[in-house]
Amino acid sequence: MTHDNFELKDLFGPEEVVRPGKPLVIAIDGPSGSGKSSISREVAQRLKLAYLDTGAMYRALTWYCLDSGVDLQDSAAVELAAEQMPLDISTSAATEYVAVGGVDVTPDIREPRISSSVSAVATTLGARTELIRRQRRLIEQHNRRMVIEGRDITTVVAPQAEVRILLTASEEARLRRRGIQLGGSQNAEQLAVQVLERDAKDSTVVNFTKAADGVVTLDSSDLDFEQTVKAALNIVGRILYGG
């Protein structure tokens, strides 16, 4: 499927809401460093939709487990922590905010100690089940008008989403982008752990490297941020309105 010469701006003015009063769930999956969060957030802002970073939920649970002294190798304990975690997460594309038990952990969940531990939590099936339940509840609370991104959104969390995209990029591009995102605070080895090793571990419980039937692949390896956003919007437009 190609996406040239078609943009939502051709159909709607900048102040109009897309499909007002109708469901519009845009599910975006992809590997680490593919740009899921930044692209999804921008798409949500431009289409005036709610936004949910599911990866932040897994990071918050990791923080909660470590802060509570939960053994990450104890799947039952991690599952219980997922059920008990008092989580408050922003669903506004304009605001990045994650709190656990009233404590703002927005910057903390991006620290290397969380990045190096989050796969242990994300691969705990009971914990995934609980967080997926919460994610689906948030979609419904926003009247099924949301951009939701992660690793299993197109196939597990919201397989009936109106638009499903697999956002991918080359290994080189993903490592470079993650390094920039972290402000150069990580060396090459640390970046490899965060991006490549985590993908390898997480792929044991969910497939986010190959598009399922009905999911459109968007390869952003050779695209800059704005080009990727436009390509994603073009996909939305083609799926909803043809062209």
C-alpha cells in the first residue's frame, strides 16, 4: 500500500474533528526506538484524540515493583502488584504524566534501572493481562476515540481498531533515535540493552516485528519526524476514506 498524494488536510480544516461522534481508535505497534511514542502523540494532537502510551504503564509497574521490593522473577508477586498498583496516567497528548500512589514518576520511569528491568515485568503474562484490562477500560472511557501505542495493541489490546499500524525502522535508525531521546546519557552498550535486548525478550510473549493481517507497515528508516507523521496520517485517511 502506498501513501503518496493523500493527506487528511485535504478532507478537513485544521479545527475540525475527524469523524465526530464516531469511534476512532488508532493502534500503533512497533519495536523500541521506532518512534512510536513521539509519532503517536503527534498524530493524536493533530486529530484531537486521546493518547495512551502503554509502555509507560509497564515502566510504572516496574518502578512500583522495585520500590515495593517485589522480586521481578516471582510472577505471582508481579501479577499481584499489577492488580494493586494505584496508577494515574495522562491520556492527553499534550501532557506527559505518570504517577504511582500519588508520586510523580514521569522522569523516573525512563531511568536505566527501569529500562533494564521492564522486560521482566512485561513478559509476566498475569501482569500483561491486568494492564491490558486497564488499557481497554481507558479506551472505553474515552468513547473509543484514542491513539494507543505499544507492542501488542494491533493484535491483542485493540484488534478491532479502525486503524492499525506497525511502525518500524532499521536497527541503526532505532539505536540513533533512542540515543538522541535519552540526551546522549547512554553508551552504545547501554543503548543495545535498552533497544535490542529488550525487543528480543519481549518478542517471546508478543509479536511486534511483523504486521498481522490488516495491519499497515510504516517503515520510517529514511523519514524524518514530520514525514513520518504525515505518512501515518495518510494511512489513517486511506483506511477511513479511501484514496
